[in-house]
Amino acid sequence: SAVISQKPSRDICQRGTSLTIQCQVDSQVTMMFWYRQQPGQSLTLIATANQGSEATYESGFVIDKFPISRPNLTFSTLTVSNMSPEDSSIYLCSVWTGSSEKLFFGSGTQLSVL
Amino acid sequence: KNEVEQSPQNLTAQEGEFITINCSYSVGISALHWLQQHPGGGIVSLFMLSSGKKKHGRLIATINIQEKHSSLHITASHPRDSAVYICAPTLSSNYKLTFGKGTLLTVNP
């Protein structure tokens, strides 16, 4: 199994500012993902965080807006840049350990942009 | 793109009832996950299926790869089962998921 610590759990931010969300995993994992869950919607994949290389972004998401770091196999950050109210969502990280048949999710970051 | 349809969108049951949630998807997949999301956002993975059937406690998940359909069953439902249940198929090696919109289950005592 894997235990994920995601911080912060929630934040209220001003328009135009940036917020960095962290995910720390208690074991080394190959695959780490960042998702967004807009109010009343299901999850949408933002990007796959690759260790030692640039993240792989999904259609509609760009590095300038959502820069991601993955310095090692246990840690990743997602930054939401130049925020607007439309960025108000829950952001979640997730890992796939490969050795088990389960995904593990962080507890989520509830972001509100005023 | 894989289109994922879940039904019903909302389900209200009385404690003890047998629950079925269905998931259909449009393209061939290698596996499908069933997830449970409680109020407050926490998501727990219940099952990953690539064929047949799996059982864990009161939960049973089945998948028919040829029919592109999966079901999640809850026997003897309990109010603590109240949550959003989400199916998420995945293509092969990239592990990227496509998520259904979820089924909101409310089990009344």
C-alpha cells in the first residue's frame, strides 16, 4: 500500500497569485498523477508527473499554468499559477504502485480563488 | 477518447437493500477501477478488474470486457455505504484513467 500526505488541505487565495500543492508518498512509486475536480464534476487528469523529466500534460492543461515538479520517486508538487476564480476546485494527487492493484489518492486540496 | 457512462446518477436505498451501480464505456480497455468518494473528498480504491468478478466483504464487482460494461453491487447496504461511487477505466500501460461522473448513493437507516 501507499500513504500519501497532501498539503495544504485547503486554501483561499486572491486572484493573480499562485499556490503550490505538495504530495509526499511513504514509498517509492513510479506513476504519480495530478487531478482536478471542479464543483459537482468528476475527476479530470491534469498531468502525469515524471521523475527526472518534464510532466506529461493532458489536453487543455499547460505547463505555464500548472507547473509540476517531481524531484524523486516519493515527492511531487503542483503549482496553480496566476489564479482566477475558475481555478476553484479540489486538486488531488494519486499514485499507482504497480505491485498492487489499487490506486492511492491524497486527501485533496480544496482551493477557493476570490 | 473513452466515454464513460454511469447509471444511475443518484440512488437512494433503505438499509439492507441490494444495490447495483452500472458503468459502460466506449473503447477497449485493459482494466477498470471502482472508487469510493466520501463527502470531504477522500477517495478510496475499491477494486481493479480486468475480467470476471471480484468480491470484498459486501462489495462485488463484475466486468464484461466484450460488452464494455461493469457493475458494482453492494449487499445488505448500510448507511456508512453512503458515498459517491466512480468507475474509471484505464487503457493499458499508461495507467491513465477516464472517470465516470459518479453515482451518489444514499442509504437511509
